[in-house]
Amino acid sequence: MHQLSNFSVTELPRGGQLVSWGDWVSQIGIYPETIKDTMQSPEGVPAIYVIPAHMFDLERGVSAAELEFPVYWNFYLKNRKTIFVCRRHQFRPIWRVLREAVFGPSSLFLERDYLLGDDTEGFPDMAREMAWFKADPKRPRQRLQLRDLVEPVLFDDDGCARLGDYSIRVTGPNVFRFEHAGESHEVVFRGGGQTSSGTESIHRFRPPVFGITVLGSGHGFDSASNTSGFIIWFNGRGVMVDPPVNATEWLKENGIDTRMVEDVVLTHCHADHDSGTLQKCLEEGRIRLFTTYTVHESFLRKYKALLGINAAEFENLFDFDPITIGEAINIAGGEFFFHYNFHPIPTLGFEVEFLGKRFAYSCDTLYDPETINQLHEEGILSKSRARQLNQFPSGCDLIFHEAGIPPIHTPVEVLSQLPEEVQEKLYLTHITQASVPEGLKLAPPGVEQTLTFDNLMPPELGLAQRMLDVLNHMDLFNDIEIGRAGEFLRIAQYRNFKAGDAVIRTGDPGDAFFVILSGEAEIVRNAERINVIGRYDYFGEMAIVLNQTRTADVLAHTDLEVLAVMKRDFLRFIRGTRLLNTLRRVAKNRNHGSWPLLAENAFLNRLTTYQKTQLVALMENRTFDADKAVLGEDRPGVVYLLDEGRLRVTEPDGRQTVARRGALIGRMAKSGKVFPCKAVTECQSCAYLLPPDRLLSFFMANP
């Protein structure tokens, strides 16, 4: 903290800055869960929020204008409005996000979400249910409006916003001058904080056949815990439900390969459930998003304006797989059955069955038979809807049930009255540890607390599924037709090693290709450990394609399961594909130092190891003489990564810059458009060409 008179600025751990001037408090930048920081601060949760120039932080993949939970806090707990200060063009997107989050969709077409449409027994009158939650506590029989909760203040044409005796003036894109009583102080907005350690675990997590790993079991106001979210494991594949913010970093820190978790269930569009979902869409790989049409469209409306893109562009960031209520949905091998809950906005709960065991998740809902029966008597809930909402999944083998703050959540006292045999298999979510009563227990977060069902999977079926899963996740085999999967099953040989065993030794013939099914292996060269690799990683291909002996030892770091494909079978399997040439190009690029080159580009250095491997496979080495035009009006859009030498870049307005090693230059042009700048070599230079079509495919797979 730095202080001038009684003016101070505090950097918030989760992002944003708290500005205090005596009793007057405001916040610049509102990142997800920063309310958990301000709740612990001496100044408390502010009522005034300043929106930065960019409402979305692309580097972190999260909103920098996440006002939802401050609005709830200020209105319901402090009995005051939340004031947000923004530029004119920012007002409408922010208003749309808040309206969608607080009040839900303005129009509902729920019949699309049901197998039998509105003929379904228990079909909800969702508009009426949502209206009940938004009754105005100060005006009987009136509904709350968004302006009852928030008040916008816009910067005027001079860049000034006035809030009583205080003013905030924009003096730069992210520079704000605070003025009061003839005194002023300038604050530079510094962007988001970081809540993860940024380090990856050297130990790889072995997922169970069927189990649940809890990432968080708290709620949006619980400063000691992640918001509720978890992974359901099916034979080694993970389905993430409502990923908390920074879930990808959490996975890496806990040794979980993100490629094992590509399916995401989105239950509803409150910030403590969808902020991490949006972030997950923008992380490594491409996810499949499972939800209903209603929730999906709400998600699009909330975030497309914030991102500054249209709906079609937003949908290109992930693969949407619609859920139908009234039929089983297979996700990663589990059989899911969804239903709509009783909550202020459309919200899904579900049960899932796998290998004869059943798990239930309530998600956010008001489960209170007394209240539900009363609403039926008042005509708000139909008889069949009330009966459906009163059902408790007592017959399931494991139950996660929320116990948040009423009246929009389930009173924990209701759950305390359940039979003892039900409480034994019940775990609470959306609640702080301190609020859990005796006899009930919190869903335990952490990989070491993973809840499992043991001895379920027939080994033969399990191995075949695991082999196909590995094949699907290997970038090497992206061009292999699905019809050849059976051939892979025939030629791949299962092998296992104890920790410390040698899989291959330096100088051995390159007679086999290996893929890791589970466990970890370490690569050792000249008695030095080069790397530790795990599931989905592969080794041994270079010695085959280059017809060389092994250049390193590979040792089992833990107990290790691998698939081995003999050299002859491997070469036959990739015959007729681009893979042989790709592998030779990768070997050549690595020998020429392409991997360290990626680290010299600020953008490419942020890619994961898996993504860098994919990119190296695309790169084609090019050499240019001095005074050679590399980019210009007569050349189609291309992209180069400069390795050696210098490029003189001339922009359309005549300005010139010199690009050096690590510079990424060019663009992927549309329909014949060309790069608007000219780039000429100042000396003999080397660069890697990134073919536009394949680079586009790379970006589509890694949005």
C-alpha cells in the first residue's frame, strides 16, 4: 500500500485496486471473487466501482467488470445501491450482463429443453417462479427492477464523472485522477492479480474409475474457499461441473493433465458458476459445453458483449452439446439425467449413473418442503412441479447438496432433518465450513480427498476405452481417420513398469513407439533429468523416423503403464498421412533450436508444453537473403516467426520498426487480403513460416 495524506491505493490479491480517501471508498477493476478480498479489508466492500478501459482481461480469461456479487452484497446486506462508473460505450454491455445474471432471460422457451415439451409432468412456469424470487421487500406485490439495485454514472465528454463532492477523471486509457476539495491523486490501473501459485505439480494425478474430485465447496462470499465446483471421473476421463475461476491453474498445480478434462457442464449463469466456465473456454484445448438451450443462450448474451464479439464468434470458442430434460445424456461414459431447479434464474441439477452406482448433485436450489407446499397453495407452483421439487435423491449412493443462504438457497436446517442413513452419504456444498452443523459434512476439496467407488470397471473394457482415449488426445494422430482406431487397438501392446525400471536406454535401437497410459516417466540424458512426462505424452518416435538409436534414457518415475507400438507397425499405421514428414520436420526444428525460440516471444511463451509441441509441428524453416521482401502488398497473408537476422517493417503511414529474433509478424488474411505493412530483410535472415490454414486450425483447437 502507498499513502498520500489520507488517500491510499491497495492492490487486491485477486485483481483490481481499492481506492480509499477518508471514508470515501471505490474500486477500479472488478475481477471475479475480488469481493472476497474487500470483505477482509479494513475499508470493507465498496459501493462505487470504476470500470477499466478493457472490460475483459484476455490474458487471464476473465471479466474485469464482474459486478454481480458486489451488487448482491450492497443491496441485500447493506441496503444500498451499487454505483458503477464507466465510459458511454461500456454501459450497455454491463447493463446486459447484470440484467441477465440478476433477473435471468427476459423471454423463455423452455419447451425446447424438454423431450416432451410443455406436456412434461412437472413442467415449470419458470417466469412465475423467477418473479417470486424478485419480489420487492419494500413495495408489496411489486417486482424489483435493476435500477433498484444499481446506479450507472457515465464519464462525460470531458472524461469526468461526478459523485457528490468527489470526481473521477480519465486522463489515459487506464489512468484515473481522483479529485476532491481542490486536491487530486492519479491512479494507474494495473490489471488483474493472481490467486494461483503458477507452479505445476511434478506428480501426476491418477484418476479413479468412478469418483469425484472437489475443487471448491464454498460460495461467492466465502473468502476461505473456492466456489463450488468439481470433477466427476469416468474411467479416467473428467467432466468438470461449473469450474471455479482459475480452475485450469488448479488442475496443473494438482498434477491433473487438462486434456483429461474436456467436458464441462454449465448449470446456470450466476457469476460463481459461469465465470470459471468462460475462463475454461479460453484455456488450453477446446471444450465441449453441456447445458440446455436456455442456459446456453443466457451464457452467450452475458458474455458476447463483454468480449466485444458477436454470438457466432463466441460460439466458435467451444463446442456446444445441448442437454434434453427427460432423456439420458451420455457424457464421457456417464449417463446423466437433468432437471430444472427452483432458483431465481434457470438452473440445472442432475443425477448420473455409471457402472451401477448413482451420484446426485442438487446445484443451487431452494429445497424446503414447507415453502414449496406453501407456494403450491398460493398457485405459484403446480401440483406436479411441487411434487418434483420435494423429491430428494435419497436412493443415490453419493449426494452433493447445496446449503447456501436462504431464501434462494436450501436452509441447512432442512438437511439436518434428513434420515441418518441419508446424511451418511450426503456432502454439503455452497456453504462455509463454520456453518456446517453437527452430523453433516462439507464436500472435501483437494485431489487427496477424491471420493471414489472402487472395483467397478471390467479390465478388458477399461483398457480398450483408455487406449481409445489416449489415441483421441494425441496431437500426432489428428489426421488419422476414426475408422483406423481398431487397427491401433490391434497393434498397441500393453506394458507396465515399476518405479525405477528402465523403459529405454541410451544407445538402444529405435524399435518401438511408446504412449503413457498412466503414471510418470522421466527423461534422463547424461545423468541429468531433462523432463518428467505423464498421461497422453509419448516418446520414441524420433529414433524410428530418423532411423537412429536412442539418445536418452526413459525411466519409470512412478509405477507406469504404457502402450508400445513396434517400429514396423508404427510406420505402417502412419503410411499415407502427413505424419512422417511432420515428425521429420519436428526433429529438424528441434535440432535448429525452435523450442527456445518460442520462449523469446511473449505471446508464444505462454503456450503450454502440449501447445508448443503442436506449433513446432507446423513450422517450416525459410532462409532469406539481404534486402529480400518477406511481406508486402503483392504477397498473401502469412505469418513468420523470426529466428535469425533482422526485418525492417514499414507501416502504411511510413513509420518503421526493426523486428528481431522472436518477433511474430504477419497476419492470417481473409479472402485474398494482404498484410498492410512491408517487411524487408536487413541482412541474411532465417524465419519459420506458419502456414495460415494450419495455424488457423491450431487457433480453433486452442481458442
